[in-house]
Amino acid sequence: MRVAKLYIRGSSLNYISSSVIYKEGGIVSVIGNLFPPTDMKWHEKATKRFASPFVGVNYDRIDVDPIILAHAAVLFGYTIKDFYTKPELAVRLVAYANELYDLLPVTHWFYSNVWIDALGAKLQPTETLPYIVIEPRPIQKPEDVDKLHVPDVDEISKSMCAQLFFRAYDYTKENIPHMFVPIAFAFCLYGMAAELVGPERFIVWTRRQPKLCHKLLEKVTETAANAAIAIARRYGFAMLVMGSVLANTTTLSPKDVKEFSFDYHMRYIKKAFKGGAGPQLWYHLCGDHSADWPIWKEVIVSPFTVLHIGYYKDEPFPADLMKKEFGDKLTIMVSVDTKLMIEPDFNRVYEQAKKQLLASRDSPRGCILGTACETPVPTNPGNILALVKAARDFGTYGTW
């Protein structure tokens, strides 16, 4: 069937056609051939630009990655819930946004509470948020940690989370293979463990019952590594994207960040690599890392490694500090304050991007420009244009 149709769901009008079928609330919507073919001349140029820091050949300009997720859905007339419950649609929307804004040549789809459904957490999407944990949480008392079963590779492949990722990746590989990169996410191991208990209670446990926290973190780490291996077995490899999100300077001391976050991420990488995942590594340190950033100088590095640190106290992490401390061993990603992306003050974004680029554009192993965290859903498109304009004006190779 190739007949397009219009349907109304809530207050949104959606144009739909054939290919992938969804059933939600008794409504069957058929979504597929909504998108024209990718401009392959653009894609070829974007691919060379994206590869530039990792192959040592400067091409065009510094790349821009505003970490687009549900913004792409709202931008093109869909809902946040559409984005998180329809991964096939979501990867097409992100791919289309990347082409529109002249960003990355690959697409993605993810949410933060990954893999914990395989450990007993009940997750539910809402109209405004991705999958959140529903009470009661799996860990109600300390002895529940001992009872927690760690799923092996085959078991986690059957989890809700894995099935959602498989849908996204299978669809991308079949329909837009030039935008395909299988990614295993772990945002973040400390935060994932906290969601099984309750974040506030887990932070208290970190101080009062550290052995219990370690026991849970070991199980979460092994689960996440098995998930990465499952993705690698299905697709041949799996980029590892991970980060210290809840574990940052605001919540923990530098010593605790190392003990409860850094060390487990390094263990996760080693197990995932041994099982065939990798070799690409992307570290995303969300929030304030003004006190604990030196710990991350000892990260495991592969030929394709990116480190992104969001904030230094209340300001975007200084690009000159990133270049000085990390630039000789990996590709750095410098940031504009995410909060600025919503307001219609485009020059403010442009000037902050300019400042960060001038301080980092000659980093020895390359530089990427982005936002401190995910692009907010109501991001003003003019601000993404401001990032790209700054990258063109101050990040074009051969002009400095």
C-alpha cells in the first residue's frame, strides 16, 4: 500500500504513509515514506568532516553536534512521546534534522534509563519525558541487591530496551544505511544504579553503605556490558557512549566520583571490548565537573575517542582547559550553555561558540562544537544556525 493518509491524534495533525506499522490507543498509523532521499553530496561532505579529527586530515570545518533527540520530533510536527515510542520514526527525524542543520552524517536514538528494565525496573514514557521509572523500584531494601539477577547477553537481548534499540538500528541499516552507526549507551552507571533504588536514597547509601552500592554497581556494570556485547554481536560493532551524569561535582566528592563512577566505566569498557564491542568511545560528563575533571585524564582511549564535559560550576567547561589537559590524547567536544538554546538571542549563542572555538580549534586531536547537554525540545532553530555559523566563521580549516 502506497496511499498516504491524514489522521488526527490529540491536537496534532500527522501525515503518514506506508512501511512501518504502529498500534497505539487503538489507532493504527502507518509511517514510512515521509522523507525524500538524503542529499548524498551533502552526506559525502558531512562524512569527511565528521571523520576529520580521527583520521588526521582536516576537512572543511569543525563539526557541530547539539545532541539532538526529541527536538527533532517537535521540529517536524511530531510529539515527544512519538520520538521515544517509535524509534524507527525517531532515527529518520534526527537524520533529517542533521541534514537540515548541516550537522552529523549519522543518526541516533536513545534515552537515559537504559538497560534497567532488564534488572526489574518498570519504565513508562510520558507525554513530555522519555522512559521514567515507575514505583515501586526493584530495590526496596538492602537484601534485594543480593537477589538481583544479572541478565546474560541472550537474556538482555530480549529486554524492552534492547528491542527498542534493535528496531531503531534495524530500520536505519535497511532504509538509510549511510546514516547507520550502532551505539551502546550507558548514561550513567551510577545513575542507572540510583534509579533502581531511588536517586536520593542511593546517594545516601553511597556515604553510609558503600559496600552495598559497590555490589549494585557491579551488577549494573555487568548488565550494561552484556548489552553492549549484544549490540556488537548483532551488528558487528558497537560504539560505546557513556558518561558521568548523576555522579558529578554537585552530588559527590572527586574521590567518590572516581570510586563510584570512573572506575566502573573503565571496567565496563574493558568487558565490552573483550566481548567485541567498541572500538569507538564517547564520554559525556553532564553537569558540573569543576572538581572531578582531573580524574578523567586517565580514561581508556582508542583511535576514535571523544570527551565532552558540560559545565565548570555554572559556566560551560572552558575550552582552553579542555585543550590543555585532554587535547593531546583524544578529540575534545566543547560546549555552549544549553540554557541559551531556547531564547531568541542568536548572537549570544554565536559569541559564546566563537569564544569556545577560538580557544580550542587547534586542539591536536581535533575538536567538535556542541551544547553542554541534549538540545532542549523547545530549542529555537536560530540558535542551532548560530552554532553552525560560528563553526563556519571560526572553525574552517586553513583560515587560522
